[in-house]
Amino acid sequence: MPGKLKAKIVAGRHLPVMDRASDLTDAFVEVKFGNTTFKTDVCPKSLNPQWNSEWFKFEVDDEDLQDEPLQITVLDHDTYSANDAIGKVYIDIDPLLCSEAASVISGWFPIYDTIHGIRGEINVLVKVDLFNDLNRFRQSSCGVKFFCTTSIPRCYRVAMVHGFVEELVVNEDPEYQWIDRIRTPRASNEARQRLISLMSGELQRKIGLKVLEMGGNAVVGYLQCFDLEGESGLVVRAIGTACTLDKLSSGAAASINTHMHPNTAPASNACNSPSKDGKEPVFTEDLPSSSGPPTPFRALPTTSSSPPPFSPSKPCSRQSSSSDTDLSLTPKTGMGSGGSAGKEAGPLKTLLRQQTQTALEQREFPFFTLTSFPPGFLVHVGGVVSARSVKLLDRIHNPDEPETRDAWWEEIRQEIKSHAKALGCHAVVGYSESTSICEEVCILSASGTAAILNPRYMRDGCLDIGSSDHRFEEPSPPSCGFCHIPYDELNMPFPAQLTYCYHCRRQKVPDVLFTTIDLPPEAAVTGQGCLIQARLCRLKKKAQGEVNATAISNLLPFMEYELHTQLMNKLKLRSMNALFGLRIQISVGENMLLGLASATGVYLTALPAPGGIQIAGKTPGDLSNEHHILAIQKRINDTIAKNKELYQINPPELTEEAVGSPIPEPRQRSRLFRSHSESSDELSELDLSHGKKDAFVLEIDDTDAVEDIHSLLTDAPTPTGFYSCNTEIMPGIYNWTSGLQMFTSVRVFRLSNANLTNQGLNKIFTDLCENLLKSLYFKLRSMIPCCLCHLNFTVAVPEEELIQVAVTAVAMTFDKDQSQEKPGDRAMTKGGSENEEQLQFPLELCAESTSANNQPSAKIPGLQESTNVSSRAPSVDYGSFADRCSTWLELLRLKAHTIRRGSVKTSRRTQSLARSVSSSERCSPLPEGRSRSLRSTRSFGGSSVTVVKMTPLSFLPGTRIVKYLGIINMFFIRETTSLREEGGVSGFLHSFIAEVFAMVRAHVAALGGNAVVSYSMKECVFMENPNKNQAQCLINVSGDAVIFVRDTDQEATPAQMNTGQTCNSGTDGAT
Amino acid sequence: MSVELDVFVGNTTIMDEEVYQLWLDGHTVNDAVKVRMEGGVLDECEASADVLLSDTMDQYRTFQMCERLLYSPAKLANQLLFQIPPHRQAMLIERYYAFDDVFVREVLGKKLSKGTKKDLDDVSAKTGVTLKSCRRQFDNFKRVFKVVEELKGPLVENIRQHFLLSDKLARDYAAIVFFANNRFETGKRKLQYLTFQDFAFCAGQLINNWTVGAVGENNMVEDMDVDLDKEFLQELKELKILITDKDLLDQHKSLVCTALRGKTKAFNEMEANFKNLSRGLVNIAAKLTNTKDVRDFFIDLVEKFIEPCRSDRWTAADMRIYLTHYHNSAHILDTFKHQVVWDRYMGVVKSCIFKMYHD
């Protein structure tokens, strides 16, 4: 009985009128947790009832505390008929389970009804008394902190990065159960909301367990997704990076550097925090008291005969979960198979463990969901690795099905891993997974960036490094090191044009670099970056089952190829040479596939200048044609010149060789793509015949090509005063002011013309995206100069003739005048020293973690079983396809570069100094006081509602995050049967999104926070039936609730910003 | 091929003041787009008409969603649905409750009933204010009227607190409520030349001096600022002595004439008309006990006093000097005992006439 949950219902306000006769409401409240329900008294005839209830106490297991939400239902008492529900509030009490997060939840929550939306508000107080529980066989993982943020959260220091954690749980979707035919839409929606809330809780708990097993205390870059598989069920899955985090004292939180400086001079210390020299680095004193002592955990993996719940093997922990939650509908047989898999895995695992334990390569999945890292962590970046696979869904209540889902992901991850290996890399960073489902077809995608991480920190006992690692003779400069090729020059995995690094001249770099991570803050860039998108539509025939899946998987490689060509062209058109934050989304619909690739283009100073684009005609004799070509060529050249100016790309010297990488010719394509199943084959099959060509050549041989070029040139430039990127920070802009506007915009386009061509579709889709961007710029024009950061596009094909595009991003103002004039040298040197000292970032590669991750052996039995099953239920998997951007880069003439070093240096300096300002804390590029005086630092003084800022970024400019209050992960359904009356589809969705924002803000405020960082809308499923006047929408959002203070303010400020209650505890915790 | 759904939702609700005004003025989305295009927004932002349409629709939707909250502006501050900075909230409220003087002039003093609302299309046609805007303004009047009707305490303060309006706007609403409550006649042809601001000023005078609340001893009476002080109206009858007593009338006249002689070109007309004018003003006072005559207060002032003076071509200065002496001289009359009532009456009438005496 390790926890006591207490809830108190204080009051309500703005309640709807439930009794038409009196225009009033007789409201009372039911408070439910698990199977226990309490009721308040009825507060008669009031729209602003004061209940002031007693404390309702629930005595529960901490396991339940993690899984279950507190459910508050407001009802209207009716003497003669059934009581009418006004609405509900679900409160996730997870933040209260971690001693470092919130200590009380208190505030006004919107009362939400899935049919009517928000109907008034209710004031609630929730507390948890948690008893220490040293039971090491427990199923809960209270105290493990979760962060959506994909970097090390500010105000924490990482003591150890343990690695990849993943989990998935499956269930039947209540919407598709037989009972749904007889219950009301409201009941069905509520069942769904509740189930997903439960499943997320369960998932989080299980991930937490894995983290504890690995010896960590936190999950960073936690990414949870839902797959609404319709008839076949509901999958909730999550990935993340397990870490051991130390909380920085609030003084040190201001600047990590100052914290580290005094103690870290000797490099030998580098792996461990100065505060705990010689101690086991895995656990820190900051670990919540509820988690057990470190030793048992460390010991665990060696005793693999320990009870199943604690076995590190993945199947086992899943199995245990299915038995301990009555809600999970996984049939009992699943347990058996899972268990057996675990047993069989045992000996194999030990064997494996004995063989190799230390190197990162030996982990099952050396993946990291992080996208930005402490300086020095990232040594080299190889390029983007991605894998896709097309699957046919089958009903989940097949006994082995949950394992099947797992096996699917397992395959994809293996493929990613092998791609990374092919690139000479031992790790994948910026890793993410996604799905696209249409009817019974599901595309699973995973992508990341192959990388080499600092070898010094891959060691087991990283403490005793004699700094004797000479694998890399001299540390590469931080501003270019990551660009250097990780693979062997003589034995390149794919053709690429290598040159000596333009920055340090010592190592080779590729001509173009694509990554899924954020631009490392210490990287040297020239000019500003910009958003680059490739968009593509492909029609496909309507089909069923396996035929359909085959058709899709045949289309995929072509789409990827085209998207890459587009990206490459657009990159060159902007005279840039690297992409960061690359995200390629492929969405499947009944009769088409949509592809959208977004990334932030940058000119990396270390990489060679991109060559131009040359147009070539197929028929040289035709004079008019030649004329035409010349005209296009001129336009392209003009555009490139214009863009150079626009993005201030003035590289030190425009090198004598106008080199670029030619694209492979069409005939070559087919070969390339046939090979997608086996990555190694693919490499050997590449035709390098284009190595001789000088520039990026586009051949105009048909209308297609003309169309392509046309679309290339019609991308409207961002209006003056605007910048845009899809990464956390905008390369080239470092002096943010505090103006902030997070927004979500959704558009649905109906294609009425039935016989569209691919070309026509492409045009429509491109226009849709472009117009959406234009609208955003227009809307936000009052913020100029500003930058749209983290522009995150999501595309979907909700119905046959609909295309849906959703964008969430944040507009941030910056100070234009200051952009280029930051004092350089100081920052530069500081940045340098940081690198040396901050590399306290041991990757945990100790035996136990390796074993925990070494699942291939454990997996084999399960895998086989699932294959048997899938032979019954056809599963297609031809489509997995490796996509390495650099694959298409052709060899450059390896000309000798004579570079005037002086000029290189100048440009480098300006860049790095500005950047190091941002890197040092990234939130306060402005001198104090400055940020204050600037516009949009609004004083919301008069309002009684706490102002909650929201941003998809991990920071708020001009502020310091002093405390993380816990993860926000909310799922809502809204449905209407009076669509017209609610203002049509737009009115309906508009109010729903506004309601979701309101509920997120209310929860954050109740936790005592004043902002959500790393906010994202992960799901927005919209369905309509205008004929029936109906619509339904599902939205899933997540983020980290935080308390921030302005850089200029003193510690105590959160108390003032908050209307009340919890702020004290907040500041206490921070100090 | 069409955009089926198009929404933009900001964490801080984005509102364009220009679009808000167009919405308040009752323009359709398409009209609003036209107006904005002519205003040149597009040029400064390199946008297209589609963008403008999308933005306008979006803003209109936002306003429609906010409208419900604006019915009781206090809610706007503690609702959770829209995060709107306080200064924006104030702007939203102030503009929502703002009205067109031409429109209010048409309904001033009318009963705020369904019947009046039905006639709004005529008003709209006459004033050029869109019907939608007329309805909003009319509903605002009605809403404010209903709320303050049931409240105790000073009218202006109540309006300001309940609707979070600026002082100026609260006073205007107080005037509207006051006129609607007492059903003053303002629509007659002879009153057409008077603006709403003229009436609002007069209403302020009446509220501050002639109502129950004006006396000041009891601050917490219902309708204290809306209903005229019955006792006072009764006492006004006593003033009749100024015209019924021949001696008093003559004495008053000679006092005034002595003071005015040589000071104005219109002296002859003043002297000749003194008895008529004095009778007019005192009779108005004496009749105010009848509700019907209260309603005709302004028309009476115009007919019995302002029009004769105007036909004699008095200047505003003439009017000022005449009324000042007319008022003050009564204090010197030793047989006239009703100085307090006289002051309370003449103070208001004087300032009302000053305000109303223009072309």
C-alpha cells in the first residue's frame, strides 16, 4: 500500500445551465480513482457552486498511481430522472510521484465534455503521500523522470546516458467493440479517452522500469505515439533515451559551464561529476527516495534467473505487464509465449554478455532520441539512415500479435542499425519512429542520423580514463569536427565527393551533409539557414490486402528518391550544403501516397560551397528549345544569387571549382532501387558514371522535368523580416527577444477532380503547403522581425479525396540590429574550454545494459512464431528501404583546394561567437534588461488566470527554466452532431484546438508551472460526415511543464507569476 | 477542388484590430476582404487575396467564439479558453460596447423591447449602419439595461464594474439606460438637431441632480440613479409662484433687466419676452410630476424656450448671460422662499439649455 492519493473539490464556475426552468444547475461531483468513487454534496441552484469538500482519500498501489488518471465528473442532480453529466476532468497524477517535480496539483480545470466541449471550470486540489518502497520486485517505476525535450533538460546535468528504451502496449479500440453499437457516442469517446490514458500510464511505467533496470533515473526525448489501427486495435508505443540526470543547484543551473569549471581541469576526471568522485556514477543522491538502493539494480542483470518481472529481457517484461493489468486485453496465451521466449533467451544472453560488453556497437540498439548534445559528445556524423516497411494489419487479439508489432519494429531497428554500420558509425542519434495507417495497410518508418560518439565515453568505467585514447590523434575542432567523415576514405560506403575540411584543413568532409539532428551549437555556419521542403504526391490504384501493400512498397523507393532529388535541388538553389532536422513523412491514403520532407538548410563553413545547377536539353539542335533552356538557366542562376544575398551566404571564397554532385541518371535509378532490401548490395550497385560531370545537371527531356524545375523556382521566398526553420534554433540568428507565439494551423483540401495526374497533384500539394506558409507569415506579420522555429508539418490523407496538413510551430522575435555584432573572442575561447570540460557524458556500456539490450537472441523464438502467424495473415515487407542521402552524392573531382586561410578564419569567428552565445544557455542571447524592454514582454498583471507560454522548443528565449514539473501527455476526443451550428468543420476544429490549448495550460498552471516546452501535437485525426452534420476529431499533445524565470528576475519570481499555491514548493525545489 | 477546412489557433489569441472593427461594423467576410485589400495590407506583406480571405475568416471565427464571453466581460478575464493579454481584453470589450452615435440617436428614449428590435431594419436603412451592427448595439443596450436594473448603487459605477468599460463609455451607457427608463421623447422633428452627446450631457445632469441618488444620503437604493426624485418633482410645483404672483414676476423681470441692460444687443427682445420665457420654464417645472410631461421635457425646453430665443437671434453668449441672471436674480426676491428647489431645478435646466442651444 505505498501511496495515498488525496483530492479535494473546492468550487466550480461558469457552469452551463442544466435546468431550463430555473436557468440554474444543481451540481455535484464524483471523484473516481481506480474502482473507488466519492461524491460531493449537491450544490443546489448555482452556476458557481462552492463545494469545499472534505479530502477524498484513495489508498492505492503506486503501480495504479502511475497507470490511472484521477477522474472527476461533474453532474447535474436530477430528482426524478438520471443525473446529467456536465463533463469530466482527467488529471494525470504522475508529476506528483516524482519528488523533484510538482508537489501538489491545484487550480481551475476546464470541465470537458466530448460532445459539448468545455463547459465551465472546476477548482481541484490533489496531493499524494508516497511511502518508501524498497521492494525490488515491484512493478512500478515511480520517480523516474520523463522529458519530451530531446536535449539534456536545462537545470540538469547528465551523469550517464544509458541508451535506447522502447515499449509498446496494445489493446482493442473501444470504438470498434460490439458494445459501441449500443452505447452513446459520449460513452464511447470517454471509454477511449480513459483507455488511452491508462495505456499511456502503463507504458510510461514500463519504460520507467526498464530505465531503473538500466540504472538510470530519467527518460529524455520521450516520444509516445498512438496507432489507431481501427478494427485491428490500438497500439500505444514509446521510445526514449534513458539517462542518469543530476539536478544542478539553482545557481549552477544558470550556466552549466560555471558549474563545471572549477573542478574539471584535469581531463582524467572528465567522466564524472566533480561532486561524486569515485562513486558509482549510475545513481545520484538526487534520486527520489522511492527508488531502491543502487546495488540491487546493478547486480540484477547478472542474476538472470531472477523472477520474470525483473528479467531484463524485453518479452518478459511485456508478458508480466499483460498479466498484471486487468485492462490489457492481451489474451493469456500471450503470456505463455512471452515467458517461454524469456526463458530461452536466458542462457543465450549470458553467453553474449560474456563475449563483448563494453563497446557501443554491442548494444542491441545504440540509438538516441536526442537531437542536440553537449559539446564534444558528437564526434562525427555520417548521414541520415532510415528504414520503412509496409505491413498488413491484422486483429490484435491474436495471441501473438503484440509480439508481432514488436517484431516489426525490431526488424526496422535492426535495419537502421546495419545502415549506420555501413556508414562506419556505431550509433544513431536524432532517432524517431512513426507510422501511417490507411485501412489495413500500415507503413512503419524509422529514421535517424548515423554518428560516432565520443569514444572516451563509451567505456565501461569511464572514470579511469588515462586520456590515453589515441584513436583520434588530435581532437577535431568543435566547429567542424562533426562534419568529418566517419567512414574510411578508401573504402567508402557510397560515392561521395570528399574534400579537406574547409575549416581545419585536416580531415575529409563530404560535399553535402544530411542529418535529423539539430545543428550543433558549436558548428561554424555561414549566413542564415532556412526551411527547405520537398513535397510529392503519387497516385496509386485502389487495392486490397497484399496487392495494395505490394503496390505501396513498390512506390516507396521512388518517392524517397524524388524527395531527395527535390531536397538536393532546393538546397543548391539556396546555395547551402547541409540539412538539419530532416524529417521525411510518407502518408498513405486509399488512392495516393503523400511525401513531405522538411529540413533546415544551412551553409556549413566546413563543407565546400555547393555547385550551381545546370540545365541541359536533350535535343541540342532545337533552337527555340535552347533559348528556353537558357532562359531557365538564367532564372536559376538569378535565384541562387538572390538567395545568397538573402541568407547572407558569403563564404570566404567562392572556390575556383564550381563543383556539385550530379544526380544519377534515370536509368541508374531503377538499379538503385531494386536493391533496397539489402543495404550492402545497394552500395555496390551504384553507378558512378557521373563522377565526371561538373555541376548538378538537370536534363529537360520531358514535361516532367520542366514541371520539376518550375516547381523548384516557384517556391516563394519568405517575406522580408521572416525566417523559418524546422529545428530548435535558427542557424545565423542568436539574439532572440522574448516575443513568442506558438500556434497550430490545420488545413484540409478536397480534390474534386477525379482524374488527376501526378503532376497536377504535386502542384496542388505544393500550393497547399506554400499557401499555408504564406498565411502563417501574414498572420504573424506584427512580430517582424521574427523567425518561425520548429515548423513541424504533418500530412495525412484522411479520406480518399482529402489532403490534410497540420503545422505546429513557434514564432519568435529577435533583434535584427544585433544579429552580426556579437563580441567574438571571448565567447570563442569559452566555447573551446567548455568542450574539454563538459565532456562528462559517459555512455553507460556496462554489462547489464548491454545485456538488457541484447535481445536478438531473446527475440528469436518470438520472431519465428510471429512469422508463422503472419503466413496466415499476409504480411508484406518488401518495402523496407534504406535511404542514405549521401548515397546520391557523386564523387567530386578531388581538386586541390587552395584556400586563403585568413578569410576562412574571419568568417568562422563571427559565426562561432554568435553561436556560442546561444549555446551557453540558449535562452538569453540578450543582455539583461534588453529583453525586458522589448515588445511582447507583456505584463498580464490584471488577469486572474496564470499565463502559460507554450513552445515546441526546449527553451524560452530570455528566460531560465528553474524546474521541470513533469510530462504533459493528453489525449482528447471531440465529436459533434451539429456541425453546421458549430460553424462547420473549421469552426468545430478551431474551437477544439483552442480547448486543447486551454486544457494544457490549465494543467500546467495547476502544477504550478508557467510554460510548456517541447510541446507537440502528435496526432490530429479529423473525420467528418457533412451529410449527417457530424464530425469527430482526436488530438494528442505532449510537452514538459516547467517553471521559468526571466533572466533578469530573481529566484522568487515564479511565486509572483503564479496565482498561488504551489509556487513555494517550486522555488524550494529549485534551490 | 477547395480548401475544406482552414484554421489557425495561437496560444495567445491573435486579433487584428482592423478586422475586429470590420466585424463589429457587420461587414461580411467578403466585404471585409475588399476593404482590407483597398487598405493595402497585401502590399506591405507580399500576400495574396487567398491569404487575406483565410485570415479574415479565421479572425471572424475567433470573434464569434469570443462574442459569448463579451456578453459578460468580467468572464473574459478568468475564462480559460482564450489566452488574451489584458490590454487586448480591454480593447475587445471597449470596442464591442462602443456604438454609433447616429444609431443610438434613433433608439434613444425608446423602450428596449422586441418591438423596437423589429424596427431595426428601418433604422439601419436610415442610418447606414448595417443591420448586424444595429442588432449588436441594441442588444448591448438591452443587456446593460437588464443588468443594472437589478443592481443597487450608483449607475455609472455599476456599469463600469460590470462591463469593465471606460469612464466615458460607462457614462454614455448610463445616459442610454436613463433615457430608456424614463422614455424621454427624443425623436420629434424639432429635436432632430440635437446629437446623442447633447442628450448624454443632459442625462448626466439629470442623473447627478434630479434623481434619488443625487441627494446622497442613501447610497444603496435600487434604481437610485434611474428614477427621478419624486419629492423633488412635487416641490417643483411651488415654483409656480414665480409666475402666478404678479409682483414677484415683475420684480424678477426688473432685476434681470437691470442686470442685463447694455450688456447685450438682444436686450430689447429679452425684455419683451421675459414673461413668456419665465412662464415657459416654470411651467415645465411644475408639470414634471406627470410622467407624460417628463417624457416631453426636452421637447418642452425646445418649444418653450430655445425656439423663441432662436427666432430672436440670441447668441449663445446672450443665452448664457440671460439665464445666469434669471437664475441668480431669484435669490434676491425676498418673498421667494424656494431657493433650494430653484437652484436644483435651474442648475440642470441652465446647463441643459446651454448644451442644447446650437444649430
